[in-house]
Amino acid sequence: MKIYHLSAECYPIAKVGGLADVVGALPKYQNRLGCEAYVVMPWYDRPFIKDHKFENVFDGTVVLKNLQFKFKVLKEKKNSLGFALYLIKIDGLTDRPNVYGYEDAALQYIGFQTIALYWIRESKELPDLVHCHDHHTGLVPFLMNYSSEFEKLRGIPTVTTIHNGQYQGQMGWEMVNYLPNFNLTDGGLLDWDDCINPMAAAVKCANAFTTVSEGYLKELMDDKGAGLEDLYRQESQKAHGIVNGIDTEVWNPETDKYLIENYTSANFVTKKRANKKELCERYKLNEGLPLISFIGRFAAEKGADLLPGIIERAIMERSGDVNFLVLGSGDPAVEQKLWDIHHRFIGNFGLETGYNEPLSHIIYAGSDYLLMPSRVEPCGLNQMYSMRYGTVPIVRKTGGLNDTVPDIDEKDGRGIQFNDADENGAVWAIHKALDFENDTKNSRKLRRSIMKIDFSWEKSAQKYLALYENLKQQR
Ligand code: ADP
């Protein structure tokens, strides 16, 4: 089965969050199941691209309303990632270093999706299915089914995966003239609240939509759909919750090249500590104290605004007998508050702002606990990486965190849960973690057991495949 994954991010080419990790792993595992899975993404001015060889497979000029852009579709020559990778380079639209944050983002994604479909339309062998990820590719199911330019693609099944329903890519209706031709009577399919809403369009027009955990699917229909709750309920007959896996080849404490010392569940006690030592030296922390870390975007969804208050209270209430380390970037107000706290608690709190992939691996390995006070968490990968590295997650009971981290008081517990996304909830959970830490025998036993959990992609890749087969048969 030939599948095209369309996405704005893919690890290791361009990663901002979990979307990249998923799109960088799922196709590889699908190929092992006998599929032919490709990734198609925008070209960015990134080191991976400079370090790898590409060949031109398609080029031309695209006209978006009154604007013309030259483009190329470039294929990575060696398939070095375990799948064929195609990058769409649009001069003047994608030849930039960052993935997000440009004022003309709507135009960037319209250009990317239009060219991707031009190219797919011309391929010798059409795909069996097109799998779109998040709102950046949300117009594709509509265009394939309703644009006169893509009649050749009509009827090819499409799946949309919602990695993050908070971002929907809304744009004003004045953008409609930048889209490939379609009959305006079908325009309602693009609309939500008097805007063109690519996420809503994807849910309406794709043959199926999936969310990255079962729990998140329910939440999207209840109150976390950012205004699309009714739509998710209306379309629930084609909804599926499929939890993400993790790439156990990239995230393996036994072989991870970023770690100071590699380890397994059999020898983690001393070797995991070498990673903690490194972090404590770098951030002037006391190695003898429990280390609780946070890695992620400084965004309200992640509860990052709660971190300064949580850290301050926990350090004070434990009389300085706990250390924190935060790696992240995002909201400048949160960054500023964290720096303020950092200056007050030198010796107890290390802070690194910015994006740092190698450091994130050492933190997963060298921490004792990983804190995730998320308000919304569609799946969450951090908690799975942390468990694989023997680091106990402390999570708010929501979405994918609730699905993957049962509390230690429950059967087969894996971490510590708290109910409320506020300071009190998180500080309560931190006290529970620190009391548990004093029980050396059981905390080691837990670490050993969470390291052995199978979070690999195999099971979830099979679920996607079963869904694809089903859609293909309905065609
Ligand atoms: P989201 O996609 O909502 O940001 P996920 O938990 O799905 O959250 O995925 C986050 C991914 O991004 C993880 O791989 C995490 O390690 C990584 N990450 C987030 N922030 C940083 C950072 N500042 N430096 C390095 N890696 C980061």
C-alpha cells in the first residue's frame, strides 16, 4: 500500500514538537509492515538538508491568485531515514530557517499543499491513501475531492490526524482566491465561524480522522476542541483514537549517542547517575537531591505559566531539599519569570531556554522525575521518553497522560498523577513523589519496570494500517 504523509514537521529535518517525532517514526514502522510510506514536507533552510543529497523530481511555477512562485520537489537520494523523503521548496515562501512564526503562514501552507497535490497528480502510480497531519495540511482532503484541478485524485481515501486541536490555521475568506479552483457552492465545507478553517475542513472532508490518544478524542468532543466540539461530535462515526508510539531506536538509553553513559534496566542505578552528575555540574545543583525536570514549549497548554509558582513553593516547602531543571522556550513572560526564580534559587534550580535536542536526552536520562503540568495533552511523548529512561513522570490527569501514566496507587502504576492544573495540584504531586523517593526499594523497582514497557510504534502502526485497509475497501 502506497501512502503519502503530508506534514509541516518531521524529525530530524525540522522539529518543533511531537508532530515531528511522529512523522519521523510512523512511516518507518509502516514500511516494515510492508507498506510504501513517503513523507512530503516543506523545504526549510536547515542543517539536515545541507548535510544530505537530494535530487530534483519535479519543478515548475505555481500561481496563487496574482502571485507566482517557482518551486521544486526534491527527493532525499538515499532514503536514509527508513522512508522516502520529499521536500517542497517554494522560492520566496519556504526557503527560510524557521518552521513557524511567519506572517504569511497561510500562503506558505496553501502553496505547499497545492504543489504537493500537483506533484502527486502527476505521479506514475497514484497513492492508495493520503495521510494529512494537523491543520497545515488540512485543505488537502477538500482539494482532492472538490477542486477541478485534482479530479484525478478524487476518491483516493484521506486520513487526517489531529496532533494538536488548539491550532486550526484559520484564515479570512479573502484568502479563498489563493486556493486552486473549486465550485463555490462547496465552499461551506471550508467554513467554520465565517473563516476558512483548515482543521474543520479536514475533519469534514477526510474519510477518517484520528487523534493521538483515545482520551484526547473524548476531550475534543467535550470541551477541549477549541470551538470545534460540535463538529467532532457530528463526525464521530469516522473518528479513531490511536495512541502514538515512540521511536525506540532513537530513544534507547542503551545506545543513545547523546548520553554521558548508556544503560539498561539491569544496570541503570549507577549509570543513570552519571547523566545526573553531568546535569548537576552544568547547572550547579546538588547531586544528592532528587531532580525534577520539565522539557517543553512554554505554552498555556503545557501549564508552563505554573512552573515558577510550583518551583518556588516546592523548594520552600521542602526546605531546599529538591532540585529543578527546566528546558524550554516560548512565551517570553514565562521565560522572564523563570529567570527571576532562577536568580533567587541558584543551587536548587537550573534553567536552559531555547531548543536543545542533545540536552533533552541527557535530561530524560539524568532526572529522577519529569513534571508535566499540562492543561491539554493530546498524547504527550515526553512521559514515554522519560519512562523508557527510568525517569518517573509526574503528570496532570488529562488526555494522553491519563491514558499512558496510571498512578502508582493503581494497578500497574507507572507514575504520579494529579487532578487539577494548578500550583496546588502539582505541588501536592511533588510531595508525593519525594516521599516515594525515600522508599528506595520501591522507587528502584518502579524505574526498572517502566523502562521495560513496550511503547514502540509496532502496535499503533498496525492500527493505522487496519484503518487504511478498511477505507480502501470502502472505496
Ligand atoms: P508538543 O508536540 O505538544 O510540544 P509532545 O510531548 O508531543 O509535545 O512532544 C514534544 C517533543 O519536543 C519531545 O520530543 C520533547 O523532547 C521535544 N522538546 C520540546 N521542547 C524542547 C526543547 N526546548 N528542547 C529540546 N526538545 C524539546
